[in-house]
Amino acid sequence: MKHEYIYEDVKDFDLEHTFECGQCFRWNRQPDGSYDGIVRDRVVNIRVNNDDGRKDMILSPCSAEEFEQLWMPYLDLGRDYSIIKRQLSEKDPIMKKAIQTGNGIRILRQDLWETMVSFILSQNNNIPRIKGCIEKLCEEFGKLINTSGSTQPFYTIPTPEVLAQLEAEDLSVCRMGYRASYLIQTARQVLEMGGIKSLQEKLEKAENGTQVLEILQTFQGIGPKVANCIALFGAGRMDTFPIDVWVRRVMHELYGIDKKHTQEMEDFAKKHFGEWGGIAQQYLFYYIRERNRKEAEK
DNA sequence: TGCCAGGTGATCG
DNA sequence: CGATCACATGGC
């Protein structure tokens, strides 16, 4: 009998919107609508019982202690999103609509190294293929996770120590193309600076968001966009604003900013969305992709 | 078949 | 600086 943990009456949380808004790559929808996810060396299933508007979140397997220490912060459940949503909705009808569409998105507080790997692989790539590259990488070079009773094996993300010893050809089985050498070089750079813990401390000590981005951009394969994603999803910097092709589309179609004017977009985001830029960006990202998906269906 | 995908690095005016 | 191009891979 698996141990379950029930988090009762969860607010502002939607499984699909949170796990399929492009911020994470190791959560998979199950036939019953629940999600299996791999985080560090844990595997868990999360489902939500929707009872007359009241939602209970059920994690399995999960102890009370594990919930407090791992899942509570990971799922960002300590934050009151209703205040943020209200602030963003005011004075901006476009954002208001986007928030309605992606209602229940939470920004996951992911592992720093995992986000570095994930978003280095994300460049000039599409989400299904990114997921495939990451899974193959874990299968080949990660550690098998002990899940007693599970039919299917799960693996961790390989550490910088493991990846630093490889050559680009070793990764050819993962089909990540030219990004393979970026990954290896970045792993080596991380070791040179004393390991991932050391980088984490460095980021925590940074004076502001700009400095965080500067540090991240010293790694091979990490430019402005990828650095913003790592800062947002892997370092808890909610004040960042990753600008990718989809956000460019939103900024152009909905806010009337020229697609080439990146600086103008950054200034607009800072002024308009301020400290919650990252959350605003996720709503916009989800909104435009959802709209695009529905258009394609027709 | 050519274009696109959560871009970046290198190179050239 | 800003513009331009190559870079692997697979889906449509």
C-alpha cells in the first residue's frame, strides 16, 4: 500500500496548465488525467480531486515530511497567487484574458542544474523533442531511481561531474545535435567554479536580477533567453522576462511592439509587470500557444 | 520540400 | 553595436 499525502483545498493550481506551460520537461500526463513527475531522485504522481470547486491535491507516494521539504517549495504552494493575479489584471485587459486562459499556472521552483541542462537543449528546438533529448540523456547517463513496485524505470538528470567527462560523440544517441557540445562545456565550466553548489551560492549572493543573468551567460550555450529561463525556473527570480519567439509574437500582435525590438519589450515588461514579470510571461506564453493550437485545429 | 522549433556563437561591416 | 549565418534534428 502506497503512502499518499493529501493537500486539501489547494488554491490557484491547475495540473495541466502548470505542467504543460513549457516550464518543465519531466512531467507526463497519465490516462486518468493525473501527472507522473521526476524531481531530483524522487518520482511522484499528482492528481487533483475537484469536488464542487474545492480542489484536493493527492501526491503518491509521499510522506508528510517529504511534502513539506520537497513538494511544498517545488510547487510554490507557499505563495498567494490571487494577489499577484489581481495586480497583473488591473490596468491590462490583455493580461487579464491571458490569466483567465492559463488560470492555475504556478511557477515551479526547479533544480538549478536541471534547468540549465533543459534550457540549453531548448534553443531552436521544439518542446516534444526537448523532452525526448532529456529523457534519453537521463536513461543513458543518469542514475536509476529506486521506485519499489513501479513497472517502469525512472532516471535522474546526470550530474555535471558525469557530463564533464564525456565527449560530444558520446551524446549522439540523445539526438541533441550541436547542443551536445554546449552541454559538456557548461558542465566543465560548472566544475571549474567549484560545482553546482558553488554556482548556486554565487547566484544567491548576486545583488540583483541583472547580475544573475550576467553570471549565467558566461556559460557556453546560455544567452539572454536561456539565462532568463534558468533564473526564473531554477533560481526563483520572478522578476525576469524570457523573450522567445512566442513572446515576440504576443508582444507584437497584442501589444504592438516590433518583433525585433527586444530592448523595448524588456522595458515594457519591467514597467508593466515589474517584480512579477516571470509569472506574467508564463501566462502570455501559454495564452498565445493555446490560441495558436486552437487556430490549427480549425 | 522547405520551414519551423522556448537561440547562441562567430563573424563582418 | 547590429545584422547575418551556421548549427543538428525531426515533424508537418
